[in-house]
Amino acid sequence: MTVKDDDVPALVAPPPGLSVVEGESDTFTVKLATAPSAAVTVSVTSGDTGAATVDPASLTFTASDYAAAQRVKVTGVREGASTVALTGAGGDYDGVSAAVDVTVTAPDTSPVFGKTGAEVFVKGEPVAVDLLVTGGNAPVECSAAPALPAGLALDASACTLSGTPTEVREETEYTFTATDADGDTATLTFTIKVEAPSLDDAAFVSYTDVPSTMGVGSATTVTVRMRNAGTTTWSSAGGYALGSQRPPDNATWGLSRAPLPSDVAPGGTVDFTFEIAAPATVQAHPFRWRMVRGADGWFGRKTALWNIEVTGPSFGDAAIPDRTWVKAEPIEALTLPEAIGAAGALTYALTPSLPDGVTFTESTRTLSGTPTRLQAATEYAYTATDTGGGAVTPHVQGQGGGGVGGRRVLRLDLGRAVQDGGRRRRDGDGDDEERRDDDVDIGGRIRVGFA
């Protein structure tokens, strides 16, 4: 307190250095040193209202109460500082002033952790965890016990956990402590576990309803059972599917990927049931699959290699016995062999044109009629074609004419059947030749002679 001459006008206020806590209030007093000649108004203003506010904004003194101290309330708004200015006006106090320095301090609070819940990390994958510490008087520092897994570190001042774990560790309980500047503390306890990286793996279990043979263009429904042998859960959202092999993603059987029907946890099995369509090429085709994730993330073991023989129509081992037809006499109706192994409906044709008077009825596969002219030995092709495009053709080979009993006759001599196209057959001169279509031939002769 400064002692002034009672004859000199002055504002009497506490010495500088008033301290107030943020969010709280305190007061100081003001009075006049001398009796004024008239009423005096003292204005009260805060230099930084963002740090502190004052109330009231002015004080009034008269000659009768000039020595009575009046209070000014100062409220801390935020941590910082402000100067409260006091300025007189009237009654010999014009321009007389004083100042009070105000310091606003943070409230004395303890730190608080905002993080909740356990943490599960993966070895080799980066970690970033904020412990969410608030409150306390700065600076606040954090510590952890016991020692964190290798590769992880705690930033003491930021109270954050980061790094990349380099070892697998079982679930372990850790205690984190936050300590502020004046020794207030808070603790947080939670568990940390470090797991091995996730692994995609698969094992083949079984086939169901996968055929050994299929006709060209035919379709059937098959089931492939797979087991999740890894540590990840398969899901369609994760891009898991069953993909064809030999080569990868081929569409030999009408599709290259079979969608995952449901999520599959580690150790679980799943049945992929889907329709396959036989290709147009008559041969053995490989049937093999493998699990895939995304565009080309093949993993796990392939399914067993299974070969499906794709066949066209066949006459099997069918044969037609010798026949003799006499010109101008009705022939005994002859039903030609029916093809087997076709994909869908069959149509039949016989070429070249039959002798005049003899007809071939496709619906019954029957030769009938009455020959009206002579004909030398001629080779005929009898063809069965299915809706999948497969065809089988028996050939009737001519071997020249001859007299039989002096009458003109037509003789159809059909021999043994041969195998499907793409395999070896015996031709007319006894040599082997390679078949490259999907026909089946039946050899035979037609000739006209005299009896």
C-alpha cells in the first residue's frame, strides 16, 4: 500500500498482483485519499476481457463516503493476464488513476484418461493409439508398466502409443499413469495382445455329383466342398470365391468363378454348388478349382484333378446285318441304329441320295420302299447330330457290282461300328487313320447285280 499525502487527491487500491482462478472470482477495494469537492466517478475497465471481466463498471464517491472502501469483483475467464484500469472524474479527481494487475490461473484439476477398451495388435502392422488425456495442470506426462511389447513406444508428453510390434505376445494387462505439474495423477488399465498376421489358407474336402462323362453342350450341377485352413474369415465382401484352374480363371465349364455362398470362419467348411456346361470339343477336359481372394490372390491347396470326358453322340458297337433288295420288289423295312450319348435331341440324315423308290424316314430311322433302278456299289453316310453340335456318321462302302441268280438286286451290307471321333478307326483298306470330328461311322456296301 502506498501512503500518500492526505491533501493530494489519489485513488487508494491494493498493490498490483491480484490472482484469480479461471472460472472463479475475487475482489479488491477502492477508496479516495481526500474528500472531494464534488461527487467523483471512478471508471473500472479490464484491459483484456477475454482473460478477466470486472463488475461494476464504475464507482461513485462523495465527500461523506470518500473514505469508505468499495469493492470491485474480478472474474477469471481463461488462463492469462489483464490490467484493471481505475480512472477518476469530477471533484478535483479528473485524470487521477490507478491500475491493478490481474493474473488468471488454470483451475487445479487432475488429469483424466478418455480411452476405453482393450487393444489387439497384429505383428508387423503399424499401431497408433491416443490415450486421450485431458485436464491436469500442464505439463502432463504419461508412463506405462510393465514394459510394452517390442516395437511399441509411449510418447510421454503426448500420451500416445505408437510403433510396429515385432513380436507376438499373449494378452497382458498394462497400467498407464498420467501425472500433472502439481503431482495430481490418474491411472488407466487395459490389456494389449499382439497376434500373428492373418493367413489365408484352404484345403479341398470333396466333390459331389461331378460326372466322369458329359455330352457336348450338356449341363449339370456339381458341388465342391472346401475347408478354411487359415486364420481369416472368408466373406464375399472380402472378395473370396472359388476359381477355376488349368489354366487359372478359364471358362471351360461355363464360368471362371463360383461365388462364396456365406461367410466361413477359420476351421469351417463351405459347399460351392454351381452349374457347369460341357464344352463343344469332344475330348477329356480337366476339372480343377482353387480358392481366390480378389483379382488374383490365389491361395491354399487346389482341388483334386478330375478329368471329365466330353462325348458326342455314338452308335456304340451297333451293326446291321446283310440285306438284299430286288428291283421292282418292295424291300423289307430296315431300321438303322439309334445314336446314344447325345446332348439333347437328335436328327438323322443319310447321304448321298438313295436309289429311286427307296426312302429314309428320319423320325423312325427307317429305310423302306421299292427300288426302281439298278445301282452300283455305293458308299453312304448315315449321320446323327445332337443339339449340342455333336455328330456321328456310319459309312456304307461300295465294293462293286455282281450277278446273283440272274436278277437285278440291291444289297445293303453293313459292317462293324467304329469308335467316336478323335480316336483311331479302321478304314475301307484296313489302315488306321486319325478321326478329328465327333462322328461315328458304320461301314457297309450297297450294290446292284443280276440273279
